[in-house]
Amino acid sequence: MTEQQMRAISVEELVNSRKISRKTYNILVRARMRNVFDLVRYKSGLPRLFRSGAASIKEINALLEEVEGVGRITEFSSFLFPPEPQESKGEQLIESLTEEQMEFLEEVYRQQVEHLAVAKEKTAVKMGKMLAAIPARIFFRDYLLEDNDRFRMLGNIREASMAYLDQVKANVNEAIEGLAGNDIPLQYKILMLHAEGLLDGDDFILDFYRNHGCLPMLHLVQKTIIDKKDTPLFKAFLQRYDIFGGKVEVDLTPIEKSTFTITSYSNTIFDAFFSLEDSVEPLGNFITQLLADNANMAYLEDKVKDDFVCEDSECINDIIAEEQLIMQPLCVVALLGKWMKKDFARLGGYTRNLGSAMEGRWSHGFLVRKSILGEVDLENELWHFRDTIVKGSTEEHTVDMEEYVEERMGGQMALAPVVKRIVVDELALPLDEQGFVVVPKKKEKALVDRLFILLDNNKEPMTLDQLTDAINSSGSRRYVRASISLALNKDHRFQGSGKKGCYALRSWQLPFFGSNADIVFQVLDEANRPMRTDEIVTFLSQYSYNKQFSKGDLASVFLLGKEKFEKLGPMLYGLVGRTYSDSEMNDDEKKDERKQEELPAPSHVQEPSDSLQQEPVATDTQEPSDSLQQEPVASDIQEPSDSPQQEPVATDIQEPSDLSQQESQPVVQDDTPQPAVHTLETGIFQSPSRNVEQQSLEEAEVDVEWAWMCEKVMDFVCQNNRVPLEMFTIEVELASWLEAQKSAMREGKLSDAQRKALMEIRDKLW
């Protein structure tokens, strides 16, 4: 072959005509070898381009030998365009396989590659990623039946990887040998690969597949659960929802629903089974693929042909028998309702709030075909029937469900037998000989009825202690105080009076009966004017059940009810947000004035003059007499001293018209004048001693209330053996007050005496 002929054959033509491999071509291009002449010219340096003994150097040597053997032009075309080679072993294998067989081998190859990709060995993972990029058919054609030198043409393949390659090839060849002479359906084998060992040794599944052409889906779900039953998540789920009737064991211990309290961490499995929208991934990819199999769904749809399905329906019994299930029928209905949600509406079943919402709890599961259901909400209809007919029945009677459905549901008579069955199962109602639903007389709890009779006979409220003593004295069974209180509070016929522990019948409609805050609110609301604490207590004392209402009760109500009540003056209260007229306010002020008329008139501060003189007035009130110039009381007279002392000033400032009364009062000259303060409201210069005394009076009132609450908390702590106050929910008022005082103490708002009192309570508590 001449030089011109060799230059005319490029490396691109060599790779296209399969004289060299793609890997060899890439190496030659990187080395700037453009044609056959370059290969011959640099023949001595080619071994340095390739690894010793590699397939590429063998290809180059064979090519150069063939080039040197071609000496004539006529042979040049045959060299460049060789005759079509015979089919390789891999191509012959592919042509001999059917589509199902090829699908099976592709699944085997894919599974082998996935095992390598998730292996712990770094080399295996690298090999798995490399094989994942090669399609199964190319692997069968080019790599499966060839020697491993062809694998070395792949990038980043080293000798350490060859063991993993040999393992993949051996497993695929074993699968090819198993295709001949085996009567197991190929589609079943493909499903077996998806299950990854779950179906091994289960002859029932193979027989079922041969008979029905699909896998028993519920049986496989059952096997999946049992296979994972020893994991904490599934174990908790089995204990929460006893779907196997206690027949599943973990470590030789039967799974029981009441083994321990189950929290929400098993909700993932719950959603996998019974939620309508969530994925079933926790059960495995195999179950997910089964749900997408048309053959499996066609089998279930063929089984469930009725418009209404319940736990004892014939189709449910057939599925349980055919698939050899140990699942409870309720679980089967719930699963079918999830998978066939396009055609059926599911009622009841394994609801997430099972055992927590007793008023809306379902004990059974039902499937109703949507075509006959229409727009009717059967769940709401059931609870409506229960509330209006069952709960309110005073005498035993029967209900014709056909008439009920016609009247209530717009004449959809196809729902009549469905509604009847749901009512009978969920409400445990019997049928009479004519097929009517028998609604028995409402049964009340014996304890509640006895309490009702006691109060009804007594005709007036009774305390909780009185009711407890009366119940225990009239029957053999004894009840504790808490049980009586719980029964009274749960029944709407009774009305409680808050923390006083007094109860009455609601039908009596007693005025001013309830919690202390409600009672005080009603009094102020109906009076529609401010009232003093003693006036409120006097008003309530006319009702026998409020005779024990004291000022201390009011003090705690006003202290803790600042969002409802507003303090308008000393011991004077009104409602927050309520506007009171001046006359209503003056009515209470006039009462103060009438009391003040009996006292010596206080001196007032006059307008400033050249000589600033303070007029001290005695602080203690005296009985009225004919003579205003009464001798001072001995306790009010201070001994003279070197430093002048100022007498306290009266807290009220009278109008200038009353100044005539001041002239009759003894005036004491004070050598130490006090600075005057001008008030914007009156324009009068006012002594600061008024503010101090007004504040002292308000503090004195607060101290009385504070001392009363402190004493009440201390008594409660001592009576309850130093148990922390927060544990007594009936004394929330005391606990709230104590918490508020602790905060005030930290902020430095309490006096030393108050701090000392709180420290004593703390010592009692802890």
C-alpha cells in the first residue's frame, strides 16, 4: 500500500469501519494521529500510548499487519470496506429471546446494577454507576459474552473492578439458563424480582397467579407488614390498630392493642394504609407497583360488584378466603376504600381519631358507590339521626327508614337499605318483625338521674358536699366528691355556682347564680351604675344561696377581673367600657359628703399671699358637737420640740364658698412653709400633702385586699399539706394571684411586710 493510499485512510474511517474501537480512536486523536500513514510512521512509539497488553495495542498491531499485507490497489477497497461480519454471540442471543424474556433479563441486569450502586465498597459503587450508563441490550450484545478485555475499554475500569463485573455476568448468565425448561410464568418471575425475596418459598402466590393471572395484592400487603413487624414503627402501628385480631407475634409475644400508649409516630403507617391521598411508600415500592397494575385492579373491581359493601359482605368474605388473609374484615374494607376511591365513598373504617372523639367514632367500615350516593353526606346524616331521634327519644318507638330517607334525603330510595344498615350497625339498634328500626327509650346514667331527683325534691341549690353525702347515704355504692362534680358538669340539666361548689337545676333559672365573676357582672349590669362592695354584698344577701358572699369574694373578683371591672373610687366599682353619668357618680359622692358633714370641717389652702401659712388640721375625725372650738384629743397633741412639726392636712379641698367655716377652726402657725403645687383642673395651689394622703388611703385599701388574699392562699396551702398550688385546678384564682405577686415582688413593687408574707407561703409550698 502506497503512502498516498495510507494517507487517504483517516482514523475516523477506521473507527466507522470497526477496525479500531472508540477508545483507541480517542487516544489516537489526542496523540494527533490523523491517518494510517501516521500509524506506520510512528509505529515504534505507539506502545507508549497504550498500556502493555491492552486491547487497544492489539487492535493497532493487527491493523498494521493487515496494512503491510495489502500490496495492490484492488485490495485497498476490500480493506477499507470489509464484508459484513457475522452476527456476534450477543446479537444472536438477543434475537433468540422473546420480549417477555428480554424484559425479565433487563430486570435482572437492573437489579444487579442497583445492588452494586448501593454497596458499601467504593469500587463496587463506582462499577455500579459505570454499568448504569450502559443499556441492558448493549450490555448483552457487546459485553456479556465477550472476554473481560472489552470491559477494560471503559473509562476508569481497573483490575479491582473485574470481580464485580464477573459477578454481574454470572448472575445474568444464570438467569438466561433458567429461562429454558421452567414452567413458572415469566411475568410472575418479573414480579418476584420487584418483591426482592418477599415471595420466596410461597407456593400459594404462584398457584394464585396461575389461576387468576394476577398477584393476591392484599396477601402481599399482609406479608409485607408481617415481614416488618419487628421494627418499632410497624410494631407501634400494629398495637394501635389491631388489624390482625391479635394473631401477629413479635419475639413470641402477641401484638395487643393495649400493650402501651401509642403516639402519633405511627401515623406514617396509618397514612400508608388508610389515607386517601398519601403515598403507600412505607409498605415498599413493590406494593406501589401492584397498585398501578391494571390486572390487579381489574381483579378487585370484578370482586366488588355491589353498590354497598360492609364487613360481612359476600365479596369481602370471598377475598379473605381466596387470598388466605388473617386480616380483620374492617381492615380489608378500609384498604379497598382507599384503592377504589374513584368509584366508592368510604365511611368509617380506621379513622385517625379512633378512641378519642367518641361522639363521632365509627365502629365499622362501609363502601357506598358514588353513583347512588349523589350529593348526600351520609356521615352527617347518621349523626343527625342519632341526635334527633335516638338521643331525644323519651319512649320506645319505631322508625320506617324508607319514609325517613324520602323525607330527609329528597326521595333517593336506593339509599334506604344503606342508611338502615349503617344505623343498625353503628347505633346498635334492633329491627322489629316488619323491618322497622326500633329506637329504645333514652337511658340515662343512674348517678345523674339520682342527682337530678335530689335537687328536684330539695327545691333549692345544694353544695357539692351535701350532694355527695346524700348520694352515699341512699345507696350501696359510694362516690367520691370528684365523681359527683364530673357527673354534674357533664350534664346540661345542672348549673354550677363556680368555686363555691353549689349546684342547682338549670330549669329553675335562678337569678345571680353562677361563678362569682358572673354574679358580680350581672349585679353591676342590671344596676347600670357604680356600686360599693358593701352595697353589692347587701344586695346579694337577699338570695339564700348568696348569703355567704363576702367582701373577700368581691376583692378577689375585682383583683383578677380587671378586664371586666373598673375601680372608680375607694371601694367603688363599675364595668369596663360602661359610661356613667355625673349624677350616678355624685350619688355615691353625696353619701361621702353626708358622712363628712358629721366631721370637723377640714381647712383648705387659700390663694398664695405675702405670708405663706399652712393650716394644719387634725387627722382623726371627732363626733359633732354644738361648739366647733372643741378641745383637741390628747392622742392628737404632739409634745413640743426644738424643730417645728407640721400637722397632716385633710385630703379633701372644699370650694371657696365654704371658707367661712374655716374661720371657726383653730389656726396653728407653721414656721416651715411647704412648697405649693398648682393643679390644672382647679387652678388652685395645692399642698403636696393631699396627694400623699390620698395615695396612702388607696394603698391602705389595696393592702386590705392584699392581706385578705394572702391569708386565703396561706390557709389553702396549709390545708392541703403543702402540695404545690398549681396542682389544684379548682383554685386557679389563688394560683393566678400568687403568680402575679411573685412577679410584683421581683419588680420591687411590694413592701417589706408583703415580701415577708410571700416568703412564708414559699416555705410552706416547698
